[in-house]
Amino acid sequence: MLVVVCPGQGAQSPGMLAPWLELPSVAEAVGRASQATGLDLVAHGTTSDADTIRDTAVAQPLLVASALATLRAVLELDASAPLGASVADRVDVTAGHSVGELAAAAVAGVLTDDEALRLVAVRGAAMARAAAVTPTGMSAVLGGDPEEVLAALDRHSLVPANVNGGGQVVAAGTLEALAAFAAEPPARARVVPLQVAGAFHTEHMAPAVDELRAAASAVTPGEPGVTLLSNADGSAVAGGADALARIVAQVANPVRWDLCCATLLELGVTGLLEVAPGGVLTGLARRTLPGVETVAVKTPADLDAARDLVRRHASSAVPTSASSQEQSS
């Protein structure tokens, strides 16, 4: 059973698309994504510096475009082929971390590529505006006793915005509170500031929820053709409308990636493919999903390993609709 996972903000790095754009299909897909988002994603993926792509309004569209384009490369799909309909016989489950959930919704067929890209452009810009109101940020907390970590966050008025599993929690709040927390970390815990520009998945993002909800109201979501897990509680979404509503609300609520991983274990997933810019979620999977084979897609050099993983692990054994049952029979 194969899961495709899509990384979230902080996974981006300067020049990450440069080797990919040598593939005509990826270049075409990224060009289409630039049109959908109104951003020059080719430039942002090749020549823009770290500060430029740290901007939430740039980072989020860049990540979703990269995820969708590189999955198409793995599956050898035309840039214009409907993604959801094309993957149902090769992908069983999909999930995305934070903004990666919009890419996962396109993988599942809930959104088209263009819908996901237009929504992520709104999401990124709205979250950037919300983040500009108060200086806020996020820091990864690695290790430590879980109860002691949560108690320390509470003392410093910080929120566990991402509970990732594997001994990793992401704290979010004002820069002042994060600095005080880092100066007095919990025992046996390491605090690492993240390359994000705001306290995402907290009440600081409430204005962005309203903007994204307004944009999402113009979209008629499709029904998932593969199992799509929600960041809210790790459960499979009940349908397209449920998926879209959860994606909107998630902007100001914690990401429970630990619960997504628990569901993957319950489902019996055997292979995990992380699309570009892969690495972060694969690292977590190695600590939280024992026995699950993983491949992180970072450059085109990883395509052969990714395609081999798909061939050996895809089962289409988790149908979520009549169409997926037909495609897997």
C-alpha cells in the first residue's frame, strides 16, 4: 500500500527546481503553475535567494507547484493530464503537511492542479499579511519529555502548532516568547528556529482563514479518488466538501502529523513516497513508521527509485469511491 506525502513550508531551498526544469514535462508544469499563481515560479525555483523564497506568499505556491510537477514526473504524466484520475490506480493514500495538504488534495482529485495553485496563492498572500501584523515565528523542539515540552510552551504562551511525532513539536508565537523559550529549553530538548515568517496554525492566522474561505467558496471540489488524510486529526476526509473545509480551517489550527502517521500504520501502508522537495517527512517517517519503505524525491536522480517504489507498493487496496473501485478492479 503506497502513500504519497507532500512537504510543507520550510522544506524549500534556493535553486531547488534547477535540475528539474531540464525535464520538459516539469518545465511545462511549472510554467502552467506560474500562470495559475501569478508568480514567476521558474525564477523563484532557480535564482531567487533564501530570503525571497522564505516569504510566505512565495514559498507556499512554490512548494505546491514543486510537489505536483515532480509527482507527474515520477508517474510520467503529461502536464495537462488530470492528476486525480491518473493516479488512482497507482496511489492508495495521500497526505500533505500544512500547505502540502493542498497538493495532496489535487493528488486525491478533490482539486485540479489549477484550483490548488490558485488557492495556495491566496493562502500564502493572506498568511503573509496576517504574519505582518505582529512579529511571530516558529521553532522546532526536538526531544525532551513530551509533557514537559508542552508545559514549557504553555509557560511561555506558545502554541504546539505542529505535533509531528518522532519527538518533534513545533512551537509558534511571538518572537519575544520564542527567544525566551530558546533561552530556557526543556530538559534534553533542542530548539531550532524554522525558516518561516509567522506563527502559522495559531490564532495569529485568523484573518487568513476568512480570505481563504472566500476563495474556496468559488470552488466545487471533487470526491477523493484515493484516501486523503486530514491534518486536523489524521482521519480520512469524508468527501470533497469536507476536505476543502478542513484545509481552510487548518490555517489557524494545529497540524497533527503524528495522527496522520498513526492512521498510515493502521491502514497498513508499506511504502511512502515524498515528492519534491523531499526529505523532511521521510525523516519523520523513519522514526514513526517502522517497517515502511521510504523514498524522498529531491532531484531527477531519485526518479528511478521512486518509480520502483510505486511499482512494488501501489495496491489500490483502499478504494474511497465507486470510481476508484472500478479503476482498481
